[in-house]
Amino acid sequence: MATDQGPDAASAAAPVVTVAGPRVPRAEEVLTPEAVAFVVGLHRAFEGRRQELLARRKTRRAEIAAAGTLDFLPETAAVRAGDWKVAEAPRALQDRRVEITGPTDRKMVINALNSGAKVWLADFEDATAPTWENVVSGQVNLIDAYEGRIDFTTSAGKSYVLKPAAELATVVVRPRGWHLDENHLLVDGVPVAGAFFDFGLYFFHNAARLLARGADDPNSGPYFYLPKTESHLEARLWNEVFTHAQAALGIPHGTIRATVLIETITAAFEMDEILYELRDHAAGLNAGRWDYLFSIVKNFRDAGEAFILPDRNSVTMAAPFMAAYTRLLVQTCHRRGAHAIGGMAAFIPSRRDAEINAVAFEKVRTDKDREAGNGFDGSWVAHPDLVPVARACFDAVLGERPNQKDNPGPTTPVTPAELLDIAGAGGSCTQAGLHNAVQVGVRYIEAWLRGLGAVGIFNMMEDAATAEISRSQIWQWIHNGVVLADTGEKATAELVRRLVAEELAALRAELGAEAYAGGRWAEAAKLFEQVSLAEDFADFLTLPALALLG
């Protein structure tokens, strides 16, 4: 599919717009001339500022490397000290005690909406490999869901249909982060931001449709999750995009509501400022565990032993620096009248092993009890079977209340030293942990190259964030000369290459020669080694991976 919309006689300054991608069924329903023009308008208005902010990320990283630390911003002290609140949450977002996450494929749309969760995070970001088919068909599926015409039948004949509208989860869409381009939509030869594409198409097609459903409907407004935010200036850009989009379509200012993922270490030092910039549109903040750890490694990768993370699975939310981060998030949100949403329970229940389930469910209960007890208003799960588990934990604390925003959380101030006390996590770096990082990284990337963004690996739902922490830890361990606690062997590129080769051999034996040959294992292994072992640290593994995705 390829179309050009060039300058005409009436407007010599009109941009050359190229939509070029493989044929996707019903793409014409979302890529209408009007919808594309709306996305192009976002690009023309805000692309320059996006590029400035992406350049600022590199400058900020250099400043952190030079200083070896972070602090709250002195220039925004008045915002932190001020007495202000975000806009009141709409009815559909008052109760968020359980949220389920997942991509926007047709089956997931139905299962997530039917799951019994209060909110579904409809994900165009880390749980979606951004093939042209995935990002376009995801928009079609959401429209079909709102129109009540979505269904799905498996090859075995099992059918999926939606429950009545009043019983469905509220949809909160997560567009791609500022760093990713959509290479299939070009304006004067320049790719538009994936964020503009995902947000723009969804808002253009659904804002008025959702408002027409009325306040009593769980899907009665355009709501968003904002990923990978690194500063309040990036939140300011989103606010400007929201203001522009609402004005362009005649939607009342403040209709959009956005929850920001605090999943970077720099954003953790700017929570007040981020909410302030979005105060007319802010709904809350979310604690994103894996990307947060990834961001710590990325920003402090050369800051020495004090910042070396142990095995990723040993770093729980109870680690002192993670507890400080979540305490600050609850304090900040509730002071400002916003929701504080907890992290992910990524376990995938086994249909064949009750013992695995019993152990995992108990870990989930412990995690969600802790979050509810610490003041969070809700939390994430990755599988419908975990919805009742998490709901019971929050029901026990909330009762009939929709949230606990009146709970200020622990009043002890959080200090920069606490947020940066990585060494206080304890744990160790082991070859078993290194092996797990290789396994998860290679298996996830291979699935991603085949168009799958949410992948079950070892009974855990993995997405791009977990692959990022896997490969970044390997880079950090190698470049800091870590000696593995269980073997005494030093973490080296040679050791990682050996583990990758062993993993490929194990996969060939596990899958069989024919199935293995039908996968993209060699490409995945090469890319994994590239982003784990190269001298220069890649900001995101998805950037070089996009060239292989097609």
C-alpha cells in the first residue's frame, strides 16, 4: 500500500505525505485522508520540539555521567512546594484497583475488556512489535470494540465475544514513546513519531465516539498512558499535543486524561513537575519496574560498583531504593489528587502445574497486599486469571471506596540518596542470572522479529522492557568486570557468546530442526549480542531492531 499526497495548486507549501506499507485488511478505514492529515498536523506542529527533547536526553545523560549522581531540580522548587492539584478524575477513572495490560490484537481486545479488570492498558508500546499490520489493525480492533462488532474464532472453533458494554474494562491506550519513529508514514521524507501516529489515529477516530457514550459508560472518554517519559519538559510536550488535538477536533479542553509511567530514573526526580505540566489532563502516575531498572543501568552504567544491579529477578519492589521510589510516587500523587498505580504481576498461570500456580499466586498476593497497604490505588496484572487475586488484595483495603487518594502514604521525605541506593538492594551477580538474561533476551527478540510483542517465557509475560533490562545488565556486568558469585568466573563477552550459542543449540533440540529453521533465531542472537556486547551502549534495543522488523 503506497499513497502520496503532494502539494496542490491551492497550497504550494503543503507537505509531501507518503503512506507506504504492506496491505493490511481494512487499513483504509483508519488511514482516511482526514485522519492522516490530522497526524501530519501533529508532526508539523511538534516534530521540531520532539527532536530537541531527544537531543536533550543525550545531554542529560552526559551530565549524569559527569556528576555521578542526580538531585531534585532547583529551578522547579516552587512547583514542588506549591499548593496545587490535578483536575478531578472522570467517573470512568475513579476506580482503578485492577488494571490488565496487553497488545491490541483481536483476541486480546476481547479477553482484556471481558477480564473483570477496571482498566485495560491497550498497548501499542512495549507489548506490541510495531509491524505495520499490528499498529494499523490494532486501531481497527479498538474501533470495532467500541462499535460492538468485534469477535474472534480460533482455528479450533472456540469463539470470543464481548460482554455487555457496562461490564467492560475502561480502555487506556499506551502509544509508543517519543524515541520511536513510524517508518511507514513519511512527511517530506521524514518519518512521523510513533507517538503521533498511535495517539493521533486513536484520538481522531474515537474521541467523539467515546464522549457520545455518556459518563455512565466505562468507555466514555479518550484516556492514555504515556511511556518512557524522562522529564517534565517531555510531559509539557504531551500537554501541548493534547491541547492542540482537542482544539483541532472541537473536543473540550481537559477531556483527555493521561497517566504517566514513572519508568525512568530522571522522571523519578520530577514527579511533581510532570503532574504539574499535565495538570489539566493528568490522571495519575504508574510505577514501571523493569524499565525503571533499565533506566538506572543506562544512566549510571559507568558510575562504578555502587550502581551495579544484581540478578534482575532478585530485585524486588521491597529493595530499599525501589521502596523509596514507590513511596515517593504515592506521596506525590495523593498530595496532588492523582491516582498512584502499582507495578506488574507478570506471572502466566499454568493449566498443567497446580504447584507452580500455588507458589506464584502467593507471590502475587504478597506483592499486591504490599502495594495496597502502602497506599496505591490500583495495580497491574498480565493475565485474566490474576485479576481476582489482585482485586481481593485491593478490596481488603479499599472496601467500597473507589480509591485511597485521601491516604498520604508514609510521611517521611524521600531523599536523592535513598532513590540512588542501588547497592542497598543486596543480592549478587551470578552465572545463573546471566544465563537467564540470555534466555529471555534471545527468545523475546526472536518473537518480536516475528511480530509478537508480549511473549510468555518460563511462565512469565515478557515484553520489550524485560528484554531491555536483560541486555543492559549484561553490558553493565561486562564493562564493570563483575565476577559471578556462583562460579567465580568473570562476566565477559566471550562467556556471553558461549551462553548464546548454547541457548541456540538447546532451542534447536527443544523445537526440532524444522520449527527452528522457521524462526528468526540467528537474527535474534546477532541482535542480542550487538545490543549487549557493543562498546557503545544502544539507547533502546528496539531502534536497531526496527531495521529488521520490516
